[in-house]
Amino acid sequence: MPKVEKVRTASSTRAANPIFDKGLGQHILKNPLVAQGIVEKAALKPTDHVLEIGPGTGNLTVKILEKAKKTTVVEMDPRLAAELTKRVQGTPEQRKLDIILGDFLKVDLPYFDVCISNTPYQISSPLVFKLLQHRPLWRCAVLMFQREFALRLTAKAGESLYCRLSANVQLLAKVDHVMKVGKNNFRPPPQVESSVVRMEPRQPPPPVNFDEWDGLLRILFVRKNKTVAANFKTQSVLDMLSHNYKTYCSISGKDVPMDFDVKQAVMDVLDSVGMAEMRAAKMDNDDFLKLLSAFIDAGFRFRAA
């Protein structure tokens, strides 16, 4: 019998303990010591407005409510939202809680100072970037992820898990690994181990066009262990850069040189910064910023106009 039917026909005892949907990433944190540790890492102030993503039955929420002035939770499952409502009903914390029922990736977020999340793992990457794009900027976020994803967020140049995600997130935020969480701390247990990271957005944000930055990194990290020159010599990359260069010249009222050779022009940029033989796997964000600046100055763009 499908799970949804079990919920609809269950007894009142079963209704108080809803069947968790692994497809929605519903792995409820059951260890109160871990929950307390996560809240402590957030260093909440009595004046804080906290955003919690995926509160489940509220094991983290009740600890947040004790510390913060206001808590807004975003929950996709109406059953779990109802459980959380019952849990705080009639308590002093009831007036401090707002529940947004819906998909976190689609809802409009309120102002918040701190974000705390036992993240549904399938939305980890879009969740991170939605938070980092939110304005006004918040103070910090304490987020639970699948351990490998968390380690990618914190990986440094030269480490095996260092990737485009690492560079993109670290451009916009300082990220630290703060806690390992074993699978037996959840109900039902997930198939992977988890980790908690603490993220602080860089303020002010770096003066970089993120679309251009990410366009550059997409090229470099397709084959992160190949040389920068090798990645830029692929025909699809050269065609894209040539098209964008000509579009940029047209918009800017400039003439494309008659002898324009995109491959040679690209190599001239790489040689000017001494990066032709470098490899993305061992380059840091200062290197990427230097390379992006050189390409922009030469009239190249990594996104369509």
C-alpha cells in the first residue's frame, strides 16, 4: 500500500508519528545533544530573527525558539507543519513561531539574521546559492549536509574534493566545518554520514559579476587537472568566446579587428598573467580573479549579452 494511504488510514497514535518521506529528504534529527550543539554554533542573540529550513517535527525548532526573538520555518510537508504547530500550541513560544508552508526554493524569504537547517540533501546546492543571493545579507548560517557535500564546500585548492562549488561558495562566504553527525542520529537513518558547516557571507560582497565568474569556472573545472590553456583550446569554448567577443564589440560600438584570431587572443591573455600551464585544481580564488580581470580587460565575456 502506498505510504500516503497509510497516513490517511492510520490510527490517532500513528498520526502523531507521521511516516517520513525519504523522497523529500525527511530524516529527522533525533539526538538532542546534536540539536543543542547546532544551535550553540549559531551563537544566537535574544534579538535574532531565525530562518529554519525543513524543521520536521521541531526538535531543532524548540531549541531555537528558546534563544531567538522570532523564528520562521519553511516546511513543505503539511503533516509535519501540523505536528510542529501542535508541539508549540499553548506555550510561550507559540507567538514567536511563523510557519511558511511550501517549497523553500520557490517561496519568498523574509528578513532573517541567522539560518539553521537540517537540509534535505537533494536541494543542498540550490539552497546554498539562494541563501547567498538573499538580501539584505544575514549574519551566519549553520547548515547540515551530506558529509561529502560539506567537505566540498570547505575544500581548499589542491585538495581532492576542491571543485567549482568550493570556489563559488568561498568567493561569497567564509565556510567552516564544525561538526560530524553520524547517520544513527536521525530517524529514519540516511544512507550517508552528515556534517554541519557554519557559513558567514562576505560583507561587503566582492565586486565581481558572479555570472562572468561562474562562466570562467565552468570552463576551468570541466577538466580541473588539465592545464588552463588546454581547457580554453576546445572548439566549443573558442566558439563561445568568439561569439561573445563580437557581441560585446557590437554593443560597445567597437570594430572587431580584421585579423582577429580568437585562439591567439585567448593565449595572449593567458600568457599576460602567466597562467597557461596552471591547473584549476591547484588555483585559488585570487588566481581566478586575476584571470577573470585579464579576460574582461581584453573584451572577453563568459556569458551571453
